Amino acid sequence: MKLIKNTFFIFLSFLISCSTLENQISPQCLYPKEMLEKGGIINRKYTGNIDKEFNKYICKDNKNSYLVYPIPYDSPSELLLLGNKIRINKKNFRESRIVIKDKKFNEISKTNLKRISEEKKIFDKYIKLITEKKYLSINFKMPSKGIISSEYGVKRFINNIPRNPHLGLDIAAEKGTLVIAPENGKIVFSGNFFYRGNVLIIDHGNGIITTYSHLDEILKIKGDFVKRGQKIASIGSSGRVTGPHLHFETIVYGIKINPLIFLK
């Protein structure tokens, strides 16, 4: 029995030692450069056996395999991936505190709570899409002109009550300001949500999704293919907001990461 255990640990050690992650990216695996912080991304050459659990995170070019792994907002300080320990740099996110006295804004009816729950299921379904087709070159344009009023990771408090962290980029501008597609893709959802207001979701292929919330006019419908720089909507104040702005999100394999990684 002792011999079997020793043999197993030797074999396990062999697998781990044969699995290496090198800080090297491929021009054919079209993802942003590595940024080791919460809301960042791991992108490096991988050599070794691939666990089925990690198949969707592996991008292959003509010669090599690359691990592309989104780092969530609530990531621990160290990740163990394919036998490799990767240190995640500490990042301090600022706080945003807003006081809203309007009771109508703070109170949500049972009907709307049910609506919110259903809409979350719909939204989660689309942001977890993983299509193999590549539409993009990872050279995102800023989706709209304006001022960045809130960045990724902001800790939000409304009337001193903690809310979900801000996992996108807010671009404040006048109502009617044009919103463009930052890269090539396909519209997979167009509709209206309680919190988000008028919404568009674009699938860029390879597990990369972008979302656009609080829109005024929507210029595209589900199923439309869009090109980089093409007009898709205009900024508004639909949904639960205090002023006109675009809430822009980038999602990789179902995880919301910092949009600034993609933007040039």
C-alpha cells in the first residue's frame, strides 16, 4: 500500500513538473496582454497535459497552446492553475458613496423584483456564450465619446448601504451621443431591463462578450453583424440611473474583467 501511494505522488509530481506556463503570447490567439490583478487576465504559453476543466481556457495556434484565464474581481491573492501558482497583484479600488432621497428610487415592488430575477437569468445566459468563431483582432475602440465617470472595481454605497461592485466602465455624455461597436461581432441580445434599461450584447467570438446599458436609441437588432466603429446605439438614461451615460462591460468566458485591458 505504501509503495502504491509513493508511486502516485511521484506520478503527480511528474505531471506538475511537466506542466509549465511561460509568459509568452501568440499573435494568433487574439486576447489582451497579461495583467495579473483583479479584473485582469492571464495569457501565457502552456506546455503539458490539459485538464478537461481547463479546455475552454486553452487557445491553440499552429505550434503551441496558450492559457487564457480571466481573473475575477473576487479572486484570491494566489491562483493554482494546471499545477502552477500564479500570484495576483494587490489592487485597491476606490469607494463611491451616493445619497438618494427619492423613496421611489430605493423601493422596488414585488412585481419588479420578479422581473429583475428573470432578467438576470436571461443576461447570464448571453454573457456566458462561448463561440469558436473569431470576429475580432483585440484592438477595441472606445465605444463612445465622453468622460469616464466610474471605472472597473469601484466599491459602491447607496445611502451608506453596500451594493455590488462596479464591474464595468461608465462613460458620461449627453443624451443622444453615438455608441459604436468597439470591434467586429454579432448582436446576440437587444432589449430592455429594469436596472440596465435599453441593452445591447455583442458576441465577438472566442468567449469574448461586450454589453451596453442605459441606452437611448438602439440601432441594431438581434442577429445583426456589426463592424468595428459601426454605429449601434446612442447614450441615454434608461433603467435605474441618475444621469445619461453608457455602462460598458467586457466579459471573457463569463467573467467580467476590466474593459481598459481591451481599449486602445
